[in-house]
Amino acid sequence: MFIIGDDVNNMIDSKNNNINNNTALIIVDMQNDFCDPNGSLYIPGGELLHSEIISLLDDYNTIIYTQDYHPKNHCSFYDNLNKTPLSNKTLLLYPNKNMEQIRNTVPLFGKVVLENEQPQILWPKHCVQNTWGSELIKQLKPKSNDYIVFKGNKTNIDSYSAFFDNGKNNETPLNNYLKCKNIKKVDIVGLAFDYCVGNTALDAKLLGYETRIISKATKSVSQISDNIMRQKLVSSGIKII
């Protein structure tokens, strides 16, 4: 039986080996919609990462898988823009347009500001709960004592990080779990470097973990956002190895 992120009080098991007792491997969002060329938010090269990730598994006693797990009416979906409450700060992003004009003309991957004052990129519908797209790729099979964290499962706010939502209003059980396991360091892999991997790393560092990203086992959405995230990570003292 998997230890699921919402059940942090479940018994915490240990693996039999003793390789990396105080370091956890966090595998971010290796899901069909991101990894499969038929996925709605396919990241080129994502389907090639599983072999690199699998080669790392035996080096860790504590392994965490994260999954985007969005309701179908999630605020990050471009298709939901007409029904998503927006802040008037959105008007500042599109001078000389009213809100109706913005809703009718903002492009896919454009930005808005949600009613809760959080900036939001408008993504294609992806990783919808209980769909093929939200499932982990078939090559990665969590074991019974691996830990699974679902994120982005609230309608009105996104969650790039595996630790918090984007407004840091709600915390997942991940930090609690790592503390129970006496984890001091985290290594992070998966998708995408410039969004969920990077933000998970920034929050891990903020929470006091020695944090590394293993670059051979991650990919970015774009080079521009890759460069921006890389600067943030280096400035925060996070190692990219």
C-alpha cells in the first residue's frame, strides 16, 4: 500500500539498504501529459528521462514522487479562462484593454492575475484528476514504501512546488514527512526544471534542506524560463549537478 501525501500519519517504513539515510530523492511530475509526445503539455525529451531516474533509485532509501492532480475546472487551464475569477491587476498587464477584451484575446501561455492576487500562466488542460494524463509514466513504478504527493488539487490556485501552493497559503504534508524520516538533504529530478522542479528546490532550501538538482534527469519548458530559474537557484545557493 502506497504512502500517499495526504496520509502523513501512516506508518513510515524504511528500505533495507543503508545508502543515503539522510537524503531523499524527489521525482517531480513524471506524468503522461508531460512525458508522452501525445500528452497535452508534452516537454520535448521528457520521455527520455526515465532511464536516468531509474539509474538513481538504488542510491536512496527515501523516494518521493509528486503528481500534478488538477480538478477539471482548475484556474491554470486556458480553456477555463472565461469562468476563472481575475484580479483587476490583470488590467495592468494589458494596457488599453478592458477585462472582457483581455479574456477574449489573451493567448495560450499568456499571463493573468487571479482573484487571489497570484500571477498565473494559462496552460493547456493537463494532469486532470483520474485521467491518463495525470498518471505516472509506466516506466516508473513506486514501491510500497515510496511517498506520493499530490499538488495543484485546489481549483483556485496552482502549485508548482511540492511543498506549498503558489501563494504559500497551504502546505502539503511533504515537509512533515521528511522531518519524520530525519531527512537533511534532497536531490530533485523530473519535470519541468524551470517550473515545478525549480520551485520545489527553492522551497526545500527555504525550509532548511541542503538542496541539489540533478541536471541530467530534468528538462525545461523553454530556454528563456530555464535561464531565469537557473539564476534564482544559483542565487539561493542550490547546487545544480
